Amino acid sequence: MSCTNETAPILRAAGLRSTIARNAVVAALRHARGHRSVDDIIRRIEGDMAMPGAIAASTVYRTLETLEGIGLVGSVRLPKSAVTFEWVGGAADAHSHLVCDRCGGEQLLPADVMEPLMRDIEERTSFRPAPGHLAIRGECEHCRPD
Amino acid sequence: MSCTNETAPILRAAGLRSTIARNAVVAALRHARGHRSVDDIIRRIEGDMAMPGAIAASTVYRTLETLEGIGLVGSVRLPKSAVTFEWVGGAADAHSHLVCDRCGGEQLLPADVMEPLMRDIEERTSFRPAPGHLAIRGECEHCRPD
DNA sequence: TTCTTTGCAAATTGTTTGCATGCTC
DNA sequence: GAGCATGCAAACAATTTGCAAAGAA
């Protein structure tokens, strides 16, 4: 965990205590592109700190749950795999994911494509969709039958 | 499992053997509104047959996996819960779900609301979204902060 | 000092797998 | 009769939880 000076303010701003473990988790997620499993996060932290057993899995789960509750991270569960988490921060760069059922590949879907749908849903049903990080399953360009 | 005469043809048409277990699973799903966990399915089958231990969990998992592969059922994994399955049959009544992050409640979203988005995605990214059974998370009418 | 968070280990829960037996075609 | 499907129990894997010790405010 190199840049505590970068992550600590984020935690404090969210009203959370700034601890080594939390800073490490935030750093690991912020530097990631796309989704990370708890295992990925642990490995990354252990690598950064060059110290096996640097953080307990339960701590990572608890931290992520807390962060998700605040809206700083989002989670997605794909079939046949563990939950994965992603940093969504201020949701300024909210986006969704297109996940291929065949190859498992993942591509980003910019928020503005979803925008109209979200608004539509909220108007018609009073349900407020969470911004960002929705996973849409289907078949990617390379795997589709045609 | 009351109506084997209704489910058996479905299985046969799909090229599968018509067994008691499979008929029971298909029946349980077809009569359900919304998603069902494996546990739900088992309980329902046991209730219908008034016979505890009527079907093994592993059989249900295997059957659902088979059916999903053929496209007859769809699955969704939400955080904090087991996989859930839903009958999508011919996809004629495709639809998505709105799942509340707070109370866990689920409501249907008619296909025509999603329609434009799906088309939009396919046009802009060459990714073909699977019809139906998409779960959108957010906050329902009763749980939203306002 | 006081209240929170962490680590550890044990307990759950959800899902998969191996194999002998039973059932469908 | 041949081969796939099922049940059962054991193996796995992913999370969760309880509790005492360590850390942050």
C-alpha cells in the first residue's frame, strides 16, 4: 500500500476510519481496471506489501461490504464465479458491463447508453435503479452464432 | 408433479429424456412467478409430491444447468443469495427484473421497456444481449430515501 | 480511554463430484 | 440391453460469524 495519502481522504470523507486494511483495499480497487474478486484483491495487496498474510479475507469482505453500502464500490456476481467488486467512486464514471455467456469476456457499456432506460424505469415504476455497474449477459461479437 | 403430460413434450422437444425429476423441475419453474432458488424448487417439489427427499439437490442443479444450456431457463445471481432460476421457455414473454437492494423485493419490468436499450446496445457494440431475465438492482418505491 | 476494526479459526451455506443403482429409450 | 439420469454422501469453495487483541480517534 503505497499511497495512503491518496486513499485516506476518501475514507475520511465517507465518515470511515482510515485503517491500513481499508486503505489497502481501496488502493487495490482503484488501481484495477474492471472487476476484482476478493482473492484478486488479497493477492494484489500481499504483492504490494510483499507480505503474505497481510490481510485477512474476512476483513476484505467486511470492508467491501461497508464500501458498497456507501456506494463507493459496486459488486457483480456472475455465474460460476465468486463475487467481484469494482470501484465506482463518485459514480461520475458510472458504466455497465456486457458479459459474454460463452467466452466470459467483459466489455464496458458507457453510462449514456443506459441513461434513457434508467430514466424510463424510474418514471414508469417508481423504482430507482442503482447507477452504474450493471452486468448484462449475452453473446459478444466473436461468440455470436451468425 | 401433477402435469407430466404438459412438461414431458417440452423435454422431448428439447431432445432430453423425460424423467420424473426433470418433469418436476420444469413444472416447479413454469408455475412460478419470478425467480426460484434451488431450495425453493426442492421445497415446492416435495410439497407437490407430499414426499420429503423426493429429489436430490444435485439433480436439481444438474437439471437446471442442462435446461439453461438449452435456453429454457435463465439464471441470475444476486449478492447475498444463492443462484436463482426462472423459466424463460420460448422467450415469448421475455422480461427483466427490478431487485431492491434494501428489502430484496422483486418486480417485473416488461420487455418493451428494455427493448430500445437492447437494440441500442446491439447496434453500437455488436454485443447481443440475452433476451429476458436480466436483473437490475436499485431501490424500490418503498425503500428509496426520499 | 472508548469504540471500531482486524485477524484467526471455526461454522455455515451453496455447489460440485464420484460412483453404484435405477430408469428411459 | 445400453447409456444416460438420479440419489447419496463426501469434497469443495466461498462467505460469514464469534471473540479476543490491536488500532484509531
